Amino acid sequence: MDYRPEGCIFSTESNQRMISSYEGLAEAMEKGIILEAKAVLCTSTHDLIVELPCAKGIIPREEGAIGVKEGNTRDIALISRVNKAVCFKVKELALGDNDELIAKLSRKDAQLQCTEEYISKLSAGDIIDAKVTHLEQFGSFVDIGCGIPSLIPIDVMSVSRISHPSDRFKTGQMIKAVVKGNDNGRIYLSHKELLGTWEENACQFRAGETVPGIVRSIENYGIFVELAPNLAGLAEPKEGVHAGQSVSVYIKAIISDKMKIKLIIVDVCSESSEPMPLHYFTDNDRISIWQYSTEGSDKDIRTVFE
């Protein structure tokens, strides 16, 4: 089974077929298939009501997520699912009042299966899909499968430093992440290693070009401007410039052995900027070592996954 972040299978033909009829739900229950549907209500007792074309779907509070029953997961994990797709396994089908079909569902069981068959087997260097669920000052929480959360700290989102995760990601965005460690099912993630080395990023630019950039920090000796999520250059000081602005910059020089790009800010284009598009430099599902620094540099910037 392909364990994906919640929302990824909702619109698939097989999922829609199974959630649309008693026969489909019964088949899923018999075979242990994980389905998805939209949560339309969280009751006062924190049961989730799930929209099914053929039945009333109910995820009882204690079946809403791993750890709810034990008190290790707060009820906000349930409340925050309203108007979003949730995964579940069908536990019971029965007729209620007025012969209405009632489907008792368990999101917790889907997460337990995902943990046992997928999460527990992840190891350092594995590259996985993730979905950004919410942003905090210190990092971005992501769904790594069936609503199971993990965190990408702000300092490993990219080489180019940012002031807030919203400078790099948007809520609901599908991204890639790389596993740094697996401590008894607690997954530690990074992201910058997938965005390319200094050389891979710098080769997209040429001295003499004028290109867009985002001001990331102002120092007394110059202004750091992001050209790509894993590449920034230093521009000459300029009045009236502040962090977060979208600018155009002229590339004076690219010095590979020192990993430096010299810039001149030509113009301020807007007071705020959208996150730069993410470009992943690998199609593999694993990475063992990432060497960011150039061969001739006196800096050795690398990550070893082991």
C-alpha cells in the first residue's frame, strides 16, 4: 500500500468508487484498505463526522489519531481536520434510524498501519513526500503519511537563511523531505540537501545578467540577496532596502572557489515577496552524502546520512 499524506488519494478513482457505495465500504473493511473522505464536522465531544456519499461516517474521538486515548495527542489534531480530507479504515457498517447507513471509521487504525508498514522502516537518507500542515516560527510541521506529523526545523529548510518558514513554504504545499533519523518511529527531517549544491545552483546564473532576488538580511558590509533557496549573493549597501523585499540584481561576479556571488541591487520591485519555487536536484529515493561546498573552497559544508 502507498502511504501518502492525507488528501493525496481523495480524488483517485478507486477511493471515490469505494466511499460511494455500501459494497465499496464493505470491500475496504474486508481487505483493510485505507480510504479518504472530507471531515465536515467535529462535534462537541470531538467525534469527527465524515462526508460519505452513501452513509454517515463517524470517527469517534478516541479513533481520531494515535495518542488521543492516552492523552499524548491534543484534541486540536481532530478539530483542525474539519473541511479537510482524512484517512480512515472502515470498522463497522450498520443501519441507524430511518435505515440510514452508519459507517464507524478509525483514523487511528490507518495511522497505526502506516506506522508499522512504512514509518518504522524509514532510515537516514530516505527521500519522502510530505505535505505542509502548519507553520510556526521555529519550523514547518508536515504530514509524512496518513496524517502522521513530523517537523522540518527552520534552519534546515534551505541554505539561504529565512526569518520565518512562510518565506519558504505554504500551508498545504506538497514537498520532498529527507530523513535524518528514525528514533523508534519519531522521524527527524531535513530539506536543504534536496535543493542542490552551491555549484548546481550557481551554474544557472552568469556574470552580467540581471535577475530577480529576495532580500534576506541587511548587514553593515552589504545586503544578502537570495537568488535561489540554496544560493545567496552579497550586494553592495543601498539605502531604503529591507529584508523581505523583491528586488532585481545585477551579477557582477561569480567566484566558485570562494563560493561568492557579487551583486548590485538595480531596483526594488515590491515590498513583499512570494516564496521562491522549489527545484529538487535529485530524482532518487535515497541520498547518502551531500557536499554543498565547491571542490576548491576552503569550507567543507556537507551532510552525511548514516
